[in-house]
Amino acid sequence: MRALVFDGKQPALRPNHPDPQPADGEVLIRPLRMGICATDVEICRGYMGFTGVLGHEFVGTVEKLGKGADKKLLGKRVVGNINCVCGKCDMCRGGLPEHCRERTVLGIAGRDGCFADLFCLPARNLIEVPDTLDDDRAVFTEPVAAAYQILRQLTIEGRPFVTVLGDGRLGLICAQVLSQLNATVRCVGKHTDKLALCEKWKVKHRLLSDVGLRADQDIVIDCTGRAEGLAIAMKMVRPRGKIVLKTTIAPHHQSPDNALDLSPLVINEIQVIGSRCGPMAEALWALAGDKLDVVSLISRRMKLADGAEALRLCAGATGSQGVIKVLLEP
Ligand SMILES: [Zn+2]
Ligand SMILES: [Zn+2]
């Protein structure tokens, strides 16, 4: 089969990669659409030290069952939780399987990803996609779940001032999700063309260069995908406020010489909350219920065969070229 492989140096399409075989309890999936996200780009810069088949955002069809996998899944269109867990460690037994100490993560840690003709996941990770939800929207389930995770970690009461920092793929999804709450949400970024989408969703937006860093926001969500995101967030958030970090970056792209000054966190008694993967079923319902506009985020569609070029396009897209989401098709 074909697979987009990162060998530690660069991503490249391998035309004759060996077909994966589903282990016990796993299924073989053929992706229909795949999404490229900032994590994929960072992996190609050394994030997580991962090598292997890239990719973790997908919607696909179950093609083959491993031993013991639920037979009802065969032929079904599915999305899936990317964290594959042991079920036995202290985290799993303690009700935090997403923090399983033995976990592998699709295309991110210890497990080949979905940018291929075929890939495997445990059957119990999968959720069937309703017929009313097309592939273009279903492929966004994983990043939408990451946005919904914020609502599990924060209680938003009254009308707090919330800033979503960053107008990229995840920032624009988080802004939509949070603005559905009773909160005064604004998206702050650097790109007029990307922020213009907020207009359509009636979400407030401002250019970073136009906002004063006045330490007046109750909550700041850092979706910048950049090392300086936390520093800016610390200047925006009010004393006793909260910062949610969504940014994941390769170590050498982080602040040089640990120059980041964390003392504002102490002085202003700020809570910092790290936030990763979220509830897939909730995200799928939100998408199926047409509560979010993700189709407007699709900038380009490319073929899996052109995957390496697609990744380069996304890597350069932190500039102002207007690329938000690139989808891959088989
Ligand atoms: Zn992602
Ligand atoms: Zn575990």
C-alpha cells in the first residue's frame, strides 16, 4: 500500500509500504478523507521524536476485523479516538485512560498513522458516523473534540471575557465552540483573511496588533501553535484568570534559552491548564447537528500521493497565504 512516512528527516510517500494487519481487538480502516493539522507539521520538525506513518485525523471505512473485534463495525464509516490504551495501568484504572502510561497514539506516538491506504485502530476506539454527516465534515471530529475538551476543563459561568489567541485551524474551531456558550468570546490573530471567517459566524475578532495587552481577559485560550503564545496570553489574562494551552511545538522551536519569564503566573496568580484530546462522541454530535461551520476552513484538497507537498504547504501556512485546513483524499 501507499503510506506517507516520516523517517526522522523528511516526509515522503512510500509506494510499497507493507499492509498493516489488525491485531486482536483491532480493525483495518481505509481512510476516505484525512486532515493535516499543526501536530503533523511539528512532528516533521521533531515533535515527539516520532517516526513512521503520519496522520491522526480521518474518516474511513472498516475493511477488515481482527480477532474479537465487534462484527457490526464491518463496512461502517467511522471516526475514532486516536489514543490506544492498555486498560490496566494506574491511569486507566483510575478513570483517566487518555493518560494511559502505556498508550500509543495514532501517527503521534508508537503507532503508525492514517496517511496511508490502510491503517489499524482498536475497535473500541471507533464511533460510527451518521449518514447525514458527510466526509468533509466528519474528518473534523478529532480537532472539534480537542475544542470541546476546553469545556470539560473550565466552568464558564456568567459572561466572562474569553480570548481565543490564534486564527489557525484550531483557533477558529475553538472560537466557534466557545462562542456558543454564554461568554463574550473574541478571536485574536494576525491574519485578516482568516479572521474574516469569524464575521460569518458572528464571533468577535480583532487583529493582535490592534488589541491592547491589558490583563483584562478572564480566560485566554492559546491556539497560536507558537512559542510566544504563552507570553502573549500572560499579558492578556487578568489576575486570578485562566490560560488554556493548546499549543504543541517541537522542543527546538520553543523559547530560546528558556527566555520565557513565568513570574507573571506567580505575581498575578494565574492558572495554566494544559489541554489535549477531547470527547469524540460529543464532537461528532455537534458536527452532525450542524452546530459548527468547518467546511469554510477547508482551503485545499490534495491527493495522498501529494501528501509531502501538502505538509510543506501547511508548514509555510503560518504566514499570510490564507491556508487553513488541507484535506487529503485517497
Ligand atoms: Zn490534529
Ligand atoms: Zn493504561
